[in-house]
Amino acid sequence: MATLKSKFIGITSPNPFWLASAPPTDKAYNVYRAFEAGWGGVVWKTLGEAPEPINVSSRYSAHKSQSGEVIGINNIELISDRSLEVNLAEIRQTKIDWPDRAVIVSLMVPCEEASWKAMLNKVAATGCDGIELNFGCPHGMPERGMGAAVGQVPEYVEMITAWCKKHTKLPVIVKLTPNITNIVTSAMAAKKGGADAVSLINTINSITQIDLDSMAGAPNVGGQFTSGGYCGSAVKPIALNMVGQISRNNETGSLPISGIGGISTWRDAAEFISLGAGNVQVCTAAMLHGFKIITELTDGLARWMDSKGYQTIEDFKGAAVPQLTDWKHLDLNYQVIAEINQDSCIECGRCYAACEDTAHQAIKVEKLENGQRHFSVINNECVGCNLCQITCPVPDCITMVKQPTSKPKQSWDQHPKNPFRSNK
């Protein structure tokens, strides 16, 4: 039977699912409810120096699909607005009451070594399991020299990480901002500073919507709006890419990763782990569905692991990384074409419209004597782009079928037409 017990940079928890630093981890009341539901750990909402920040109203907005499903949330909420003393006291008691759960404290302090040292001493006294450096908040803190203002400058990432490693014995996790050109550069800086691990991604700069009557965006604060941090299932592809790029890089591949970004199902978690994450952090899914979603996450992951013969998450951690490569190394002679299962086809015509209007005119439609329509693939015209499969509303109705070939593998890296081809 699979076990979900997790040991991440020496921090143990009954499963690899932690709640990310966010509103759900702002106070002991929430955290206790999360632990009672079965979460393996929490990253306490970011603490900072006094005076505590002042939040605005309102704070959230959403990006929804046409069916009304929330696929992304924008927030302009700041770090904890409760007193540092109250937070520290609650963290201390939480760890006493829940010794088997991971309790990590997120921190954001001005760029001064003395300030970090003082904060680290206070946090260590709580008995928490580690700290997470919030180098990603994209709003409300950069103008104060914190958050993304630090995370977007590798030299600052390295410097502050080194300060923390100097002044505490607690494991140090560096939370990276995605609002940067190359995430590997930030990961390298964290590693140089001595980070025990990195967590990513933090939220992405965003504006979710504009009210075309008032011409103000959301969240609306007295008729004004600002860019906020975007999270939720919509950011998962961006997060997976950044986790994968760190894992496959020779200099950062050994750096432990806590995966964050749009994790809503057990499958999402498995994908992050397959790309090298040692555990995962969840926020938006819990905010939308409540803490009891953890039952679906843990049961689903354990059942899938059983079906694959994996006993621990270490058995498949990083399994997808060797297959992640640069475009120039892909096989130009590999070919698939679409195939439509006529028994499943509902004759909606979406595949035809997409291919005929915006792709390669590789699907034909015929009207049958009984008035029905018959859609089929023109094999010689199909380039295997997958668009028809993506637009089809029926699962597995359209599949991409590998075509036989006698041609050897040929990548652009070594193609005769490539003037920059490798000599190796």
C-alpha cells in the first residue's frame, strides 16, 4: 500500500499537502480546522515587523470561464494585519497541539540584516519547523523594498537568504516570484545564499476584469483598482514550467522544491511531483471548496500510486524531468495524425470549424442520406497539431495516432538546414 508520509528537507508531515501562506493560514482557528480535516502542514501567513499593514476593502476578484467556473483569483491583500505577538503565540501553541504537522512561518522583513536577525530569533522561539522567505508579493510591498522588489533582484535573493542561514538553524525555504524573465536565475541565487529549498510559484501580476460601465477594475476600492496577485488553476501551466526548468538545470536540479500554483486535484499534485517537487502547497482550491478537499487529494493520490506500484512519492519524484528538453532536440520525423471515433462523435462540428478556419483543412464533412453529418480526417493534410482533439467536447473521441516511419530520429539541433547545428 502506498504511504503519503512526507519528509521534505528534514520536515516530516503525514502527507505532502501543505496549505500555502495565504488567508487560510492567517490564524490558529483556520489552521486547527485544516489539521482536523487532514492537511499535512501549513505555511503561516506572512509575518512582518510592526506596525502591521492596513488592508483595503474589497480584496479579491475572479476570472471565470464562460460556464461560470472560477479559474483564477486576483488578490490585493497584504501580509498578516494581526499583531506579531499574537501570531507568534498562536504558532507556538499550534506546534504544541499538533506536533506531527509541519508548521512553517512565512516572513517578509525590510532589507536590513538586523531586522531579519531580530525576526528570526522571535520565530525560532515558537518551535516551528522552518521559515519561508516571501520574495514574491507583487503588490503593496515592493514600494517598501520587500516582496517582488527583492525577488526580482538575484543579488538581493542571495544576500537575504545568506543572512537567514547565518542567523537561524531552521530550514530556509525561499519563495520565488514568477514575475521575472528566468526563474532559474532566482533559484541559482537562492542556492548560492544557502537555501535549503525553494517554493514556487508565487502569484502573478494581473488585472482580472474591467467594469465597462464604471470603467473601474476589480477588486474595486472606492472607484479605483490596482494590479494584484493571480492564482488558481489558470496558473498551473506556468508553475509546472518553472518547476521543470529548475529541476532540469544542472546547477539547480538538486535544489529541493515545494510546488505551488493551481493545484486543485490529486493529479495536479502528481504532475508537480513528477517534475521534481518534494511536496506541494495549496491555497485557491481550499478557498473555493473548503478544507475537506484534502480527503479527495490524499485518497486520489494514494489510489493512483497503488495502481502504479509506487510505495512513496520518492518513487516517482522527478520521473518526468528526463523527458523535458529544448525544442531543438525534438524529433522532426515523429508524426501523429488525428483519428475520429465515429461511435463517439456527436456531430457537433467543432473539430471541422477549428481545422477548416484556423488550421490545416484536414477534416472533411459529408452529409449522409439520413441527414446526419460524417466527419473524417484527411490523412495527407493532417499535421498532428492536436487542435481538433482540444476542441472536441467528447473525451477520447479524437485521438492522435502515431504513424509508422522508416526515417531515423532527426532533431533541428543536428539538421543539415540548421546553420547553427551542433557538431556533437
